[in-house]
Amino acid sequence: MSYTFSRRAFLKYSAATAVAVAGASLLGGCEYQDPQNPVCKTLPGAITSDLQVIAGLRSMKIENGTCTLEVDIESARANPIRLTTDCFSIAVKDSEDNQRYFSLKNGGVQILDAENSRIEQKKPVTLHLAASNFPELQDGDTVLFQYIPIRENSEYSMNWEITKEVYEKFIANQSTSKN
């Protein structure tokens, strides 16, 4: 087995290394391995925008100035995700897109029953969250719930928009399904 480079291979891998170094801050944990060249070490590949996190809003209830939410979260990431209250926010906007409420100005979103402070790979969790000083919804209001799994990568977030009408239908269906 030969461990020598031809001039063509040298230029090819020099160019690949230059591109990799130039974009190193954008690259994730992907890798590229050239099976034709045993000397080639692992090079960074391309960034993936897939955080490998799934979250679902199971329920929301507004009662006595508190908004409670039930959220299911599952991760396929090898590294655990820290679970902190600043990963969640809730806002209320009126029909003219003016903000009427923002959880971070009202004590934030509290995690009511987390068993662990980390979300582990393939171990789904159900969280109960609460935001206090929450206003009663008015006609045209929209509740904006946001989950940012990794605060350092805040450009990746999961967002839910729940209008007053959708919320009222959900509550009505909950009442009829219990009877």
C-alpha cells in the first residue's frame, strides 16, 4: 500500500482542506472519509440543519392568570440537551401584531415537573410548563409558544401559534370528551 500523493491528489485535498477551514465555524459533526486515499484523515463535511429533536404541544390551558402547557420532547442526538426554563417563551399578540404579553417580562416559563435536567437520546419526556400573570385572551389574540432546544443555536427553534379561536375549540373539545 502506498502512502504517497500525486500532484493532482495534493491539489484536490488542499482545496478541500481550504474550504473546510474557511467554513469550520459553520460545520457540525459530519465527516467525510475518502476510501481511495488511506492517508486522508477525517475532514469536516457540511452543516446539517436537523437538530434531531421532536417536540409536540399536547395541551394548553389558561386559567386564573396562569397559562399551563404540556409538551412532549424527544431527541435523537447522541449528546444530551440541557433542559432550562430559558429554552421556552410564551407571548400574546393582538390582531394588529402588538405584543400584549411576554413571559420573560413576567417571571419566565417555569418547568413544573421535570425528572431530569437533560433530555437524553431516545428517552421521550413530557413536561408541564407554566407562565404566570397571563392575560385573558381577547378576540384576534394569538398565543406564540417557542421552544429553543439549544440556546447557543437560537436560530433553530420550534414555534406554535394558537389563535383564540383554535384555543376555544380545543377547550370545548376537551370538555365534551370528558363527559
